[in-house]
Amino acid sequence: MNLAYEVASICGDLPLGLHVLGSSLRGKSQADWRDELPRLKKSLDGRIESVLKVGYENLHVDDQSIFLFIAVFFNYNHVDHVISMLEESKLNVRYGMKVLANKHLIDIDHGPASIVVMHCLLQVMAGQVISKQELSKRQNLVDAQEICYVLEKKEDNGSIRGVSFDVAESKKLKINARAFERMYNLFFLTVYNERHGQQIQLHIPEDIEFPSRLRLLHWDAYPKKSLPLRFCPENLVELDMENSNLEKLWEGTKLLGNLKKMNLSWSSRLDELPDLSNATNLEELDVCECIALVELPSSISNLNKLDDIRIEYCESLEVIPRLINLASTYISMEGCSRLHSFPDLPTKIQTLRVIRTAVEELPASLTYCSRLDSVDLRDNGNLKAFLTELPTSVTSLDLRRSGIETITDSINGLHNLRILDISECKRLVSLPELPCSLKWLHAQNC
């Protein structure tokens, strides 16, 4: 990698960081620079740290807490999501983020994304601030050795609000059954592995309990078949169990009124989802690569705030309930090879991707999806006839390598259609009259 690019990747658009970093490296050789830069991603030298800490030390104590929470848990998160996470912390989060932005300790993208961004040098500085706090008074734990000590002991730890734990930094850990229960004020728990692929011996007791105040539970490669029997997700805002060994989450119906995000992707043993009827604020559901999942629960049909649903490469999936009440504008069902039909879709949908499935026909209700713009139906060998009348809003239609034999005359009514791709549709015998709006027709190897 180019040396200048390495410097830029660390400093980014933080002029102060670039100035201080440059002065600290002045007079050193390129070899010394290359040795120094990787270390700066984990720890700062005293001069850089002291300069960056000036803004932090001048903050009100509440705004310092918000800064540290963002640094450890919520960098590159949506503004509203950060507010949702911290609203039970008795902090004035909206005002605090304005203060941090005015002092250039965070940047808030005020466009459609509204993302909170903290520079990586400031994140490193935040970690060093935490490491110098008195252990008994810390709100956040990020050091693996300290976390191991806390999880193995039997002491109450009511001051702890957040734990972010890289299990790769611990050779072996045995968690005490009451470790998290004793952290009765724990809001945020993140367990991850920076060294992907490395096997970590992590013993979790059968009777482990999570505190009821938990708002974020993010545990990569969770090793158990289900969450604890008495797991209480009532306050949970985000549940992220990517690449887990979960076969199910829990039994019965739980109170899920605060839940906004659920990520179970790459959980290859997950064969059922729980009743989500109480998850009335759920906005995101990701079950990509859940290859044992056979059906989605009918309870998701009425989740009218669900606007991001990801159902890709669920190889066993056969049943999807009605999605007409969802808020989704984008739906992808790519790689669901056992899916023979899909249900009525949200009328607000703009992009539809149904790729490499066993779908034989499309729902007639697509006609009423008046905002639908892009339809991708590639590699659906069972799709014999394209008979459904699409809404006139469609501009792009991709039927590559599908099994279609017939396209009806109704396609001529798509007066906004600009792109039609029927390449490799070897069973297609003829085409009807096409709309005058068409700019691109791809029909290779028909």
C-alpha cells in the first residue's frame, strides 16, 4: 500500500490529526513510518493523545459519556438508532450529539443517511481514556483481560453500562453463570472475534442470565442452541447474532416493543423464528444465509414499520407470508432455491429481486405496486410464462436465463420501460410489440 494512502486512511479528514501525526513523524525514515502507522490504529503516542483529548476534557461529564458510548458501540450508526439506544441512560442525547459535532468530535451526515461518524484516531483516544479510568467506576469495559477478570468473578458490577469484548484476545475464558446478571445496569453487550476463523474456547454456562435492561446484544458466533430460558428482551433495541449456532431464539411470545433491528444472518442451524407479533417497531430483519430456515412466521405480516427485510440464500425456505403491510421499498429473495411462489408485496416497493429460485409465477397484486421501478427475475428456470401485468412505473425488467416461453401483449403498455434483458431465454419463441420507450433490448443467445 502507498505510504501516503496509509497516512490518509488513518487521518482521513481530521486536519488536527494529520498535523500532529506529521509532526510526530518528522525526521524519521519511511521504514520508521511504516512501523509506526499500524501501532497508531491501536494506541496513540503521548503527544497525539494529549492534543486530541483537549476537546474531550472540556466536555460536560454527560457529553463525555455520550462520546465514549459512540466510540465503543455506535460509530457509523444512524442518528435515530443512537438516540434509541441511549434514551434510557438519562442523558440528553440529542443535545449532547450537537455539542460533540460542534467540537468536531463527531460528524453527523444530515442527508438521507443521517449517520454518526467518529474519526478512528478519536476512537483510539477514547479507548485510552477508558483504560485510565478507575476500574470500579468504569461505565465501559473494552480491555479483554479486565473483561475476563470481571466475567469470572462473583462481584457486583452495577457501574458497568457497556462491554465490548474481542474474544480473540483471550486464549480461554470461563464465564461465571451470574456474570452478566450482576451487571444489572448493563445496556450494551458486544462480543466479537477480530481473528475470523480462529477457534476460541468460550464456555457459556447453561444457566447464564442476561440483565433485563439490555438494549444491545451483539454476539458473533454465539455457541449455544438457544438464548437462555429466562431471557427477557423487553428493552432490547438491537439483536445481532450473526454466524451463530442458534437453532431457535426462544419459546413462546416475548415482549419486543423496543426491538428495531434483528440480524440472524449466516446462522446455518436456525430452523425457526419466534412469534414476532409484539415487535411492532421492528425496522430491519436479516436472515440471509440461514440455510435451515423453512418458513418465515406469519406474525411478520403486520409489522408495518419493517422497511428492510433480507431473505437471501435461505436454501430451505419454502413459505413467506403476506408482506403487503410492510414499509419495504426494496426486497431481495436471491438464492432461495426451494421457493416456488412468493406472496403479495408492499405497495411501496421500488426494487424487487427474485433470483435463482423455483418461482413459477408472479402474484397478480404486483399490478398495484405503483412505485415499482426495477424487477430482476434472473435464473428462474421454472418461470414459464410472464403473464402478470406490471405497473406502468417499471423502467427495468431482467429475465435473463429464466424459463419463460411467453410474454403477453401487456408489456407494450409499460410506457416507462427503458431496459429489457431476455438474454439466454432459450425457450422464448417470440416477442410481442414492445413499448416505444425502450432504449435497450438485450437478447443474446435466445
